[in-house]
Amino acid sequence: MPTVVAPAQVATLYEPQPGGKVRCTACARYCTMPEGSHGFCFVRKNVGGRLVLLSYGRASAVQVDPVEKKPLAHFRPGSRVFSIGTVGCNWRCQYCQNAEISQEREIVGRPLSPEDAVRSAQRYGCAGVTFTYNEPTIFAEYALDIVREAHRAGLFANFVTNGYLTPEATQLLGPHLDAVSVDFKGSGEPGFMRRYISAKGPEPIFETTVDLVRRGVHVEITDLIVPEVGESVDATRTLARHVVDRLGPSTPFHLLRFHPDYHMMDLPVTPVPTLEKLHAVAKAEGLEYVYLGNVWGHPLEHTYCPGCGAVAVRRYGFTIQRWALDAQNRCGRCGHRIPIVGRPPDDYLPTLATPV
């Protein structure tokens, strides 16, 4: 009996090939699939010469998060987002903290239509929807339908992504995304990516970030520092230089602390001195806003004004403790404008110290 495919499940990002094969154009792997086989991600499958998104409308993880958790430090601070993930991934990170869904080969998850996703976001007082927990590029068509509904409802939309996209995917998604957090692992060092991620190298991520910025999408960069096997001053310097030269020195840059998980339980957490050293490297390359992530209470969680060095935004983890910017997000001490999109909501601001 032939497989019954709902119209919404038929993918957009693919090209028919001779002999009934299809070539997926969602991610930089460009998987070519004969009839009945799926791609590296397990959720995009050739069914009758059409590429079908098996995970369409099935969410394996939903949660309300602060936008700072994504992490986005310069986009709609203090807001809440409705986070959505599915099963599958186009990477095989050996340290994945969401491996129970990202490496799942069975299509599981509760039904969640685009309309229901947005209604849930509104019900919980969210200002936006976020696609996270697994790589959203692999369910781009499903995500895009939610994004369209979200925008109609006045909500923003962002991806938390590994950036391993194709030009075809950025062309489809770019006009609809408000912000992205692009996560380089191990500073994008090619050897690390091949061994611990099963990806060839960082060039597709570089191209994705440039393309998204050119399209007007707010971009922040994260860099997971894996101790012993993924910490390199040279690789961090190279990545920081790329960000400065091609995205701009005001691009927020987050150095994230690693916690052992999945197949890499024997490694320690990233030592804070290692993160501090790499922070200095990134700053020396000209990046104006460099943050440490997963180190709650550290002074390098804060936003510092490049003009005078004052603390412009004081943070503790995902919480804003002090907002020392005026209505135009200019430093209360020297007037330098901090490139942050939006301000904390009105019901958030009264809990903060009066701006200086």
C-alpha cells in the first residue's frame, strides 16, 4: 500500500534527480536519496520521488524560555519565547545535551500545528517563537509555517542553529527570521568538527552568517568550548577575526562553558580560566561584546559600554538585574549607543535599578 502523505509534509527544499532520486537542499550535506530512503537527519525521506518531512507537525519538546537562554543578549531582552524542537539532526555531536531527541530515529512527538503553536505562545505570554533543542534547518518547512502564523499574531521568530545551511535554505528562511543564534562548536576548527560532529568544516556556517546579516537578520554567535579536545587559542582567534571582518565588531559573541554529556561524560566542565583567556583573545581581535555563558554570576555575563567601560546591562544568568540605558539604548554615562534590539517589557523594567 502506498504511503499517504499530507500536503504540508511535502518539502520545499529539494530537487528531483534522475531515476526517482531526490537531492535535499536544506543543509550543507546535500543528501541524495533513492526512493524509500531518508537523509542523514532521519526526518527527510524520499517517498515516491518527492521529499517528505516526516516530523512536520510533531513537536518532541516545547517549553517557555527567557530569550537570554537561546542565548540572545541583544535581541528583545527580558522577553519570553515559546521554544519548539522536533526529533532528528544533521550533526552527530558526541557531547549533545539533547541527544534523546536529536539522535532519535523514530518519528515521535505530540501533534502541534502551526496555529496551535502560536496560540500556545500567546497563552503563556510569549513575545516570540524559537526553534531550538535540535537543528531547526531539518524541519525548515514546518518552522516556516509557524513563523508565518507568529508574524500574523505580532510575535517575533528566531532560530537556534548550527548554521550548517545551504544558500537555498537561507533564501527561503532569511526573509522571515527576526534573529538567529549560530553556534560554532570548538570554534569551528575543522579537525574538531570532523571527529566530534561528523561535519566537514565551518565554511557553510561562515556563508550562512554572512547571508543572514546581509538579509537584515539579527545574528549572535556562540562558541562552545570543549575542554582538552576543543579549546584552541588559534581557532578562537580565527573565528573572532571572521566575525569582526564579515559580520562586524558589534556582533554579540558568546563563549559557552561545556558540561559533559552523551558520549563525552569523561571530560570535565570547561575551566573558567580557559574561558577568560579566550575572552581576552576575542576582545583583542576587535569584538566589542563578548560574553561568557553557563557561568552564572561571572562579571563577563554583563554588557559593557565600548565608549566608557561602564556596565550597561547587568545580568545574572538569564535574568537582567540592571538596565543602565536610556530610551534609545544609549549608555547612561557617556551616551554611546548599544546595538540592542528592543528593551525589557514595561512589567520587567520596574524591577531594575534606575538607569544612571
